[in-house]
Amino acid sequence: MPLRQRPSGTFERRASGVPAGSNHRRYASSATTDDETLADDDREQAFLDALQQTNTELNKIAADKDKFQKLCEQMTKKLADATRVNSDLKEVNAELKDQIKGLKDDNAKVKEERRQLNDKVKDLEHDNKMFRQVNTELKASLDNLTMRYEAIKAPSPTNPMASPLVDRTKSTRSSGKEHREERREERREERREERRDGRREDKRDDRGRTKDKESKEQKAERDRLSKRFEEKRPPIASQRGSYIQGWGPGGRSASATRYQNGASVPRTNNPLSPSHYNATAYPYDDSNYEDGNYHPHPLNR
């Protein structure tokens, strides 16, 4: 920056204020005035240099200010973007939390439904087991009734002098009905108790073992019933060969045998059909006693 040299105002003022007649005094003070002028110029130059340096530093500071201001604006923009992204992430996080909560509720419901279904399956298995037992009992009862019917259907000794036993048969038949009703009611009550007790016990038994056990029990029941209703009669040859043969109710006569062979009792083809048999029917019908033939009274053992 070019600097102009200007004369010192002090020297001019002093020169204009000195009288024209005092030349000696003017020449004496001229050296001092030049020195002061040079000192003022140096100070002014120093001030100008300092001002220039200060302006340079001020320009640098202003440039740094602009730079930092732009950087601050960029950081503010980035912060706003980050805040917006954070808000979006918070919303997504809240939605995911709601979904997780809903899935947990659904999982709890599914577990509860699964537990209920398992309980129902256990109940059905227990009921199936009970039904199998009842089926086994019904089969045993059916076999028992069949064997009793076969025993009744088999030929038996007749005695024409035992006609007064008809009234006794009717009374015994009615008492037998009552006795069977009582036994049937007791069996029903026992089955109810067994069902209640069985539900409290373990419901996971092995099916194969149960099936084998049921078959063994059924076989044992059949053997027991077959032995119970087995008729032990002496052979006919030994009876005919004996010369001591009674003619009373315990013995057999030729006329009775011939009458038995000639008699024909009406029977049905399928005695266990639904039209002729039910659970409460008595095996001895009144029609069997009204055909004109003698029928022995079955004794309760």
C-alpha cells in the first residue's frame, strides 16, 4: 500500500510564527524539527503496518467465521436428519413392540388351546378305555345269556306229576326279575364309581397291554362261565344198564322218554334278535309254559 509523505504541520506552524528578523533562532531549531518529523513518520508507518496486519487478521477471522458458520449449518442439517431418522426408528420400534406383544398373546392363546386339546385327548382316551371295559362286560354278559339260553334249550328230563310247580315258577320268575334289576342297578353304580376313580388315575396306559389284558380276562370269563354252566350227566348206557332205576322225579321212565322225543317245543330261529330279546327281558317267557308240555323249573344256584 503506497504511503504519501506529507510535511509536518508543526514545522509549518512554527515557521509561520517565527518573526522574520530572528534568523539565528530559526537555524538553531531546524535540526530538532527534522528529527521530530522523521519520528512522526516512523510512528505513522508503524501504525499503518499494524493496521494492515490487524485488517489481515480480521479478514482471516471473518473467513474462519464463514467457514465455521457453514460447518455449523451443515451440522445442524445433519442433526435435523438424525432427529427425523431417530423419530422414525422410534415409531418402528413401537410398532415392533406392539407386534411382539400381539404375538406373545397369540402364543399364550395357542398354548392354552393346546393344553385344552391335550386334556380332551386324555379324556377321550380314558372314555375309550372305559368303553372297552364296558364292551368286554357286555360281551361276557351276552356269552352268559347265550350259554344260559343254550342250557335252557337243551333237552331236560320231564315229569308229568310236577304240574303244581307252575305257580312256584311264576313267583320265582318275578323275584328273579327283581333280583336282576337290583344287580343291574348295582353294576351301573359300580361303573359310575369306576369312571370317577379312573379319571383321577393315570390316563396314559399302554394300549397293547390293555388289549392283551382284556383278551385274557375275556377268555378267563368264558372259561369260568363254561365250567359254571357245564352239565354233568351220566351216560345213557349206564342208566339203561342199571336194574335199580327210580320212577320218581329223579328217575327216567320209558314213557317219559318217548314223550320227550315226540314233543316239539316251538322255538325261534334267532332267539337273540332285537324283536325277541332285550336287556330287561326275562329268559323264560310265559308262552313257553302255555304250549301244553311240561317244562322244568330252573332253580337259582
